[in-house]
Amino acid sequence: MPALSQILTADSITRIGPEAAGAVVVNGSHGGIYAAYLAAKLRVGAAIFNDAGVGRDNAGIAGLDYLEALGVPAAAVGHNSARIGDGSDMMARGVITHANRAATALGCRRGDAGAALQTAASRGREPPPALEAAFLLVPEAPAVWALDSASLVSAAHAGTIVVTGSHGGLLGGRPDTALKYDVLAALFNDAGVGIDEAGVTRLPALDARGIAAGTVAAASARIGDARSTYEDGVLSRINARAAALGIDPGMAAREFVTIARRAAAERRSLA
């Protein structure tokens, strides 16, 4: 019988390091291509993500095929079975909804808990060069950035509008993980909202920091793709700060950005 790989849990694939090499990583990230790329860079033995409601163009599980091409077994648990952004909850309650061929070859099946992936032995191949993941959409102040992952928000983005491809869930339920820096406004993907409404929990946390925020419906925009959030997204949820600006669910993401920029300009003119 082959040796069993170590199982590691993480609230996000961005919150784990070299210890992931060769391990089965149960992480709270969506199963999109950018998250899969990060898992491949870590040379995981296998990975389990959250299916994030699957969503537009199957983006919530697109990373499974990406990892298949690199020889890495990968699967996703249902967003209605465990909280996105919470690796421990995925380990405790997650039920597999999708698996790539490399994972099914190990016996991983729909409805399982993913234990079969412990027999994964290969770390797969090195992924292609880094995916471009940050795009300046509007250079004039307040600038608008498209960031495929909220983990890319840096001090340089303070006071700007960030349109992300990330899910709108807190990591491990911790409010401090909503965003690392205070931006002017922020957009996320609702990841199908999911169990315990985990896919939208960043919104009240950002309200408390005075940041207008919203999520676009997973069915309207590809999760993990910030430009799709901006170009295709339709708002599903907003926080009170966004509502105070006149933003409503059902609006296009572009309109969210326009209103947030206009409000910022009005505040500057009154200063």
C-alpha cells in the first residue's frame, strides 16, 4: 500500500508556503485557474478547493483542468456543503462535487470527502510562467485596478477602487482578512453565496471600515478573473456604505465603479 500524503488545511491557497510541497492541500480558495496556478507553484501533491458555485463558464472549477494538464490530482467541494474561505470547515463538512481525471484515477468520487487523494505521490510539473493578474483599468484618480486575487492588494492600492476576482468571503471568518489595506471601494465575486452565506461575509467587515463594497453574481462573471468582474459582473449584494452612494443590487459592476468614482470626485470638490 502506498504511503499516505500529509493533509494540510488553509483558508486560502495564498496563506500557505513551502510546506505544501507533496501534501494534499485542502484550501478555502475557489477552484479557478489563478488559485490552481498558485497550487501548482507550491508543487502540491493534490489540492481540494471550493467550487464557488461553479458559475459563469465553469470558472469556479476551471483550475481542475489546469492542474490535470500538469499531472496534479485536484477536486472541489460544494459551496453549499462547506464555507468558502475556511479550510477547516471544508475538511469537516466538505463534500466533493467535481474532480479531475488524475483525482478520479485515485478513487476520488462525487459525494466523497476527498480522502482518496492522500495516495497522491506526484508533485506534478512546473506550471507555465506567472499569470498576469493585475491590470490598471482607469489611471486617473481615483484609479481603478483589476486584481485577479484580493491577496494582491497592497499599500499602493490604498485610496483606489479595486475590482477583484476573489470570492467575497472572509478567511476563517476573521474580519481583518477582508482586505489588507483601506481602499476606496471594492468588488468581489459572491461564489454562489453558499452555506452560511460565506461568499459575501467581507461586505459587513468592510462596512465597519467605511469601505463601499459589493459582490457580483457568480453566474454573471468568471470568478478569479477581475476583468470579467468589471466587464460582465452584475451586483448581487452590497454593503450599507455602497447603498448610501446610491448603488443597488442588479446594477452592472461598471456602474458601481462609476458611482464610486463620482462620489470621490464630489468629496474632493467639497474639501
